[in-house]
Amino acid sequence: MRRIGALFSTTFLIGWALAGAAEAAEPLKVGFMTVRSGALAAGGRQMEEGLQLCIDAHKGEMAGRKIQIITADTAGQPAVTKTKAQELVERDGAQVLIGPLAAFEALAIDDYIRQTKTPIISPSAAAEDLTQRKPNPWFVRAVGTSAQAHHALGEYAAKELKYKRIVIIADDFAFGHELSAGFQRTFEQNGGKVIQKLWSPLNAAEYGTYITQIDPTADAVFAGFAGGNGIKFLGEYKNYGMQKPVLGAMTTVDEGILKRMGDEALGVISAGWYSAAIDTPANKKFVAAVQKAYSADPGYYTVGAYMACEFLNNALEQVKGDISDKAAFMKALRSVNMPESPYGQVKLDQYGQPILDITIRKVEKKDGKLQNTVIKTYPAVSQFWTYGPDEFLKSPVYSRDWTPAK
Amino acid sequence: MIRASRQQAVLALVAIAALLAMPWLVTSDYYINIATQIVIAAILAMSLNVLVGFGGMISLGHASYLGVAAYLTIYLSTHAGVGALGSALIAIGATTLLAMLFGYLALRASGLGFLMITLALGQILWGIAYRWASLTGGDNGLGGPIRPRPFGIDLMNPTAFFYFTLIFLVLAVWLISRFVQSGLGQSLQGARDQPRRMRALGYNVWLIQWLSFVFAGFWGAIAGMLYAYYHQFVSPQALHLTTSAETLLMVVAGGTGTLFGPVVGAALVVILKNVVSAYITRWLMLLGVVFVAIVLFMPEGIVPGLRRLRETMKMRPASSAEASLPAAEERTT
């Protein structure tokens, strides 16, 4: 009898030990929220490509642990995003989230992230307040804020291009408002003046009515568009015979859509935290890999998802793959420091927002293909530009009616 | 007739028992949350069904009540500092007032005109939510941790919250069925079928329809309050035309003019949208296929369609010709 008991307990112990071992080798589950249906699906696909590239580059393993990616389609709807986050965390047991695509989706799950204390890395949502007035301790962003690059462009337009009067035309939604206000702030601080602001609806069928309204006394036009709207706007702008130079937001001439543009895009000067033409070994390697896999230049979404995944890798290496202590992992994620990356050097500020090298880019044709040639680099630009965080955070978030304090 | 209602009562009891047992049947909070979403969508669809099914007034603006009540609930409780109960009551009251106004405007027309007016009013609200960023947060929406704690019960717990919404669903089923059976509900159905005759009989058709419109708006507001508690976030998407259209789809798919049709339709749409989409990327296409299938095989909706099938089975030995008639006339609920 005793023997049987001993046998039983040994079996049990062995089983237990085996289970323990299996647990250690268990893959790390990463929930990935992308958009596969609806208007944002093109960006969602680029995000998936970027993420896949990074996982492949690490051969599916980070810090000795297998990485299992669980993908969910949020359909670009806030209510669905919340359900999908629950699905990933509660049903599939995701320990880290990467995503979602749009800012309103990220805001929709903000409270849920706090409740469940799930670390989340944003590969694309740029809403300022996510790392400013409503910072979430479990949130880290792998891209710039809406205005981060456009502060630099405002100064560049006033100081180097010597523009005095500019007309802003931008998409009428939060991202468009925020990036335009950031541009306006530094541009006016350096002696320029925004003489007119035109807001076109996100789903505008054509821009003729807006283009004809542009004040003829302006020196240049700042076009702040997202998604595919840049293609439509620049095409019509040329067809209307407009000669004024165009400044663009990062997404107006993003590599993701630049391939679908023609000569109308030539000469557009924009600012961004990334350009496929950045001439560093790390970026050349990245661009070559993207071109090999998808025969296209990486744009906003591709590089954002790729970097989100690299952030994860960097943090996992700091904690040696052990994510059981969420606070320690989050601390590691917040202290991500990459001397080399497609972006250049990256480290995070205390709000979980990367400090990035901002490049001023000009669309040029090289080897029969459009690219964003880098013409100037502002190194290590914070989301607060040159303002102190306290001073910056005291003023309300950038909006449609934002007017700079005189 | 009596047998049918007893059967229905048994069915309803079984359904309620199954719903009560839900949290024990499923292991994951995820499915409880899905069930909660179905319950909320069902309340909204049932309220729209009062208009579409029993009133014959097809509205494409029903998201207005959901959205306005959700915005008010969140705004009042997290941004204006009103208590949980107070903000819920104000939100529901104000949304019902809005339904009075919208009903006054929309009921100047009927049929297609009515549909277009509700659509336009809904779009106006969507535009306001989108543009009035200082109040609504624009397309970034409004958020806030606002689930209340009635009697010290923590509604952040998914199971507790599921029961909380279930109370409202039971109330909705009960009160809407009472409404439909009441004199007002009966005269509403009369006004749907024979408005001129009703008028000739001395009924104030406009008033009947307006009161029903407000009643539907009230339940839409309840759904909106629950929506706000559940998501703890609201954005213009809640007011968008797609939300209205989706709700109409639930009603039509489940069966207009039946009590449980909208519940079934809500379950169908929510499950397709949230659960099936995890396995099938093209779930929108699947939704389309399912809808086409419903239109082809059960043009009256799932619930009446299944009832007809059952009758056909029963009657087959006798005569199958009569039973294959559409069950549109059969609105015994």
C-alpha cells in the first residue's frame, strides 16, 4: 500500500516537474490589434507586414522565449476594439499588446488597459494626450506624437525657407488638428503667420472647393493629410494649376502612398521621424528587407509596427524574457534605449514617448521612383519640442481652434 | 392562442434560466462580456422594433438615443461631477426629451420621408459630436471610469455587470410586451395597418405614434446608459449611421414585430462582429451572406421564420400548402 502511495506521489512529482518545465518554455503571447476590414485596412496590412518582418528577423524568439503573435481585427471601430482587447487578454491570455491602429481605438481601451494592467505598445496611434495630459502607466508609444515632427517643420519653414504667410489645409479630425496646431505654433513663434485654415472632411470626395479658396497672397500651403487623402489632394492641386510650394505632414507624402503618386508630389517638403531614405546602416538593412519581402518602401505603419516589436525585444532582453513581474517589465519598456534603429537613436522620456531624430524631407525622384530625401535632421526631438514639459502641459491639447498664445 | 402564449411563457422561462446560468456555463470573462454586449444591443434593437415592427415607422436614426445617452452619462459623471445615479437619470431624461423633439419633427412625414428625417437628425447629432470637440472630445471621444457601485456591488466585475444589464433586459421585455398588448400598443398597430381607418374611427394617429416614438427613445436611452457603463468610452462612432443601420439590421434579421426577434438579431450581429471575426477576416462578407440567406429563406426574420418552419413540420401530414404562407399576419405577441 505504502509502495503504491510512493509510486503515486513520485508520478505526481514528476508530472508536476514536467509541468513546471513546460511553463518555463511556454511561448510569450503577444496580442496584436490591427485593422483588416474597413477604411483603415491598408494601414493595417502594412502594420502586419512590419511586425512579421521583425518577428522573422528574430526567428520568432526574443530573449530565449518563443513569441506567439495572436492577431485580432478591430475593424477600426472603438467598441469592437474594446471587445478585441478583452478577447486577447482574457480568452487568449496575451501578456503584452501591440496596437491598435487609430488614436480613437487606443483611447477606447485606455481604461481597460489600466484595469487589467496590460503593457501595451502603440505602433501608430499618435494622439498627443496619450503620453501627455492623460498618461497611462502601461502605455508606451513607438511612433511620434501628431505634432512631434511638425514642430520642427514649423521652425524650418520660417527660419530656413523664409516663408511669412502660410495657408493650412488639413483633414478635419483630431490628428489633422493636432499636427496643424503644432506646425502653427512654432511657425508663428519664428515670425511667420498662418493666414487661413481650411478643414476638409476626412472622406472628402474632392478638394477643388478647398483649393480654390486658398488665399492668393500666401507664400506656401501646408497640407496635413492622412491615409490616402494626400494622393487626392496633391493630384488636384496640380490640376488646378497651383504654383505655390507645398509643405506636407509626414503622412501626406508617406512612403506607403508615395508609390501611388506622380510628379505632382515632387518638391513637397515634409517632416517626419522616419524616411525610407535615411542613410544609416540600420535603416538600409531594414529597407532592403522590406523591399525584398514586400517590394515596397516602408512607411509610417510598417516602421511603426516594426519598431513596436523591437521595443518589445529590447525590454524583454532587459528582463531576460521574464515577464511575470509586470512592473519590472514595464520599467524595462519605459527605459528602452536603442543606439541604432531605422529611426536612428531612440530612447523614451518619462511619459513613455520616444525622443526621436526628426528629419526634414523633400520628395525627389531617384531611379524613376519617388522618395523622401533627407535635407536636414533635428536630433533628439522631444514631444514637447523645446518647451518644458510643465509649460507645455499647462496649455490645452492642440485642437481645431487652437490659437497660439501671443 | 392560449396554448401559444403558454408555450411562449415556457420558452421565455427557459431563456431566462439559461441567461441566469450563463456565467456558470462559460469559463472566460470574455464570453460574459460578449453576452453583456448582446443584452445591451438587444435592448436597443427591441426599442427600435417598437417603431419598425409595431409602428411601421422605419427609422435610420436610432443610434441618436444610444449615443446621446452615452455621451451624457459619461460627461456628467466624469467631467461635470454629477453623481452616478443623478447622471444616469439626467441622461435618460434628457434623451427622452430629445426623442420628444425628434418625434415631433420626424412624424410630420411618414414612410420614406420619416426615414429621411430620422437619418438627417441622426447625422446632425453625429456632426455635433464630431465637431464640438471641447465638449465631446471630437473623434477622440470621451472616456472615464464610470461604472457605478449600487448597494456596494462592484460592477467592474463582468459577471455582476452582466446581471445588472440583464435586469434591464427583463424589464424591457416585460414593459415592451405590456406596451404592445396595451390599448396604446394595439392602436399603434392599427395605425400601422390602417391609418386612415383609425383616423376615421376617431383615433389621434399622430399622438399614438408620437407617444410610441418617445417610448422607443426612452429604451434607446437605457441602452445608451448601459453602453456607456460597459465601454466606459464613447466616440462619434456610437452616433454614426452605421450604428443605426446595424440596429435596424438586427431587428429585420430577427423578425420585425415580434418580441424576441430583435434579441435573436442582436445576438446574431454581435456574435458575428465580435466572435466570428476572430476566425474569419471577411466577416462583413459573412454577415452579408447570412443576411441574404435570411431574406431568401425567412424573409419575415429568424424568429417568425423558425415558427413557420415548426408549423410546417407539424402540419405536413394534413396540408402543407396553407402553412407555407408567410407568417406576416401572425403577430400574436
